[in-house]
Amino acid sequence: MAFREINSKMVQATVAPGQRLFSQRGAMLAYQGDVSFTPNVRGGQGGVASMIGRRMANEDTPLMTVEGSGTVLFGHGGHHVQVIGLSGDTLYVEADRLLAFEGTLEQSTVFLGAQGGVMGMVRGQVSGQGLFTTTLRGHGSVAVMAHGGVFEIPITPQRPVRVDPQAYVAHYGDVRNKLSTALGWRDMVGRGSGEAFQLELSGSGTVFVQASEEKL
């Protein structure tokens, strides 16, 4: 695993020749060795489609490609950092919560509400959250950010999980998502939290939930 948690708000990454990492711009805190940081306008491994998706999600800043030989400390805004290891799984990450990931992972951008129909389409307008989620697939590690820490909740066929969209961080597994509302249209005006919207995750997997509804 390329990332090692130094404390709750900082991770250390090992950079080796012939390998690369991708990070959010501004996430580098310090580094040692012969390491280079280059803006990646292709949006990581996802190519142009991923870049377009990120821009539609108001992520105008490209990822940084990190290469060379040495170690790098990553963190951002004093947010809690969680390292997630993938062994062939697909991780769905709220796009603005992605801190850094290994270049061995294949990246793309998807519409999180796609399985939720029309209700998913209004997510960004009413809840204030992004419409797009970054997916990372393969073998490697990912560092994600959150407010106030992260709690892992198992998802089983017998026990689906309902999450406030603003508390959602990431999920993986054989999981289907559906965004729904618990209120009528008139009652939703001015309400962006889970009282109005709920993201239902069903199937088998894990969802990562942050301890605060505060946006990054």
C-alpha cells in the first residue's frame, strides 16, 4: 500500500521510479527525495471523459501527477483523511472528497444519481452536493477526506443503508444506489440534508460516512 496514515489528518505516500500517484491540487504538504508534481489535464487515468465530468462537477482544478523517488506528505484543509485499500474492487468516491490515489487504479467519473431516476438529477440543485462521483477500480490504495472522521457501515442484502447525501463519502461492493425524498416538493424548499433526501444503498458492500454534514 502506497499510503501510510501519519495521523488523522495526514498520510505519507511512497513514490518509486516507474510508478505514479495522482493527488488533488494543493494536497502536498511536504516531500523528500527527487519528486515531481505536474498538472494532469487528462484527469488521471480516466482521459477526456473523466476531465469533462470533473468540470461539470465544478472541479476546475486538474489532478496532479506525482512521480519520481521519495516520500510525500498529503493533507488538505485540516480534514480527516482515511486510507482505503482496493483488491480488484470498484470504489465510488464523492468527487470533492478524493485526496490522492495510486496510478495502478483505473479512474472514471459517473453520475451517482443515475440509478435514482429523476430524483437523482435534482440532487445537486437541492442538496448542494455534486452530481458526479469518481470511481477507482483495480488494486491499490486511495486517500479520501471527510469532516470529523469516517465510520464504515456494512451493507447486506437484508439490511440496506440510508445515508444523508451530505454525509456520504464513498462506497464499494455490489451495491445499488437510489436517491429518494422523504418529503413533498413544497416541504423540500430550503432543506438540503437527510431530512429531505436519502441515499439508499442496497446489496453487499460497505459505505463510508463522515461525522458531519459540512461540505468540503
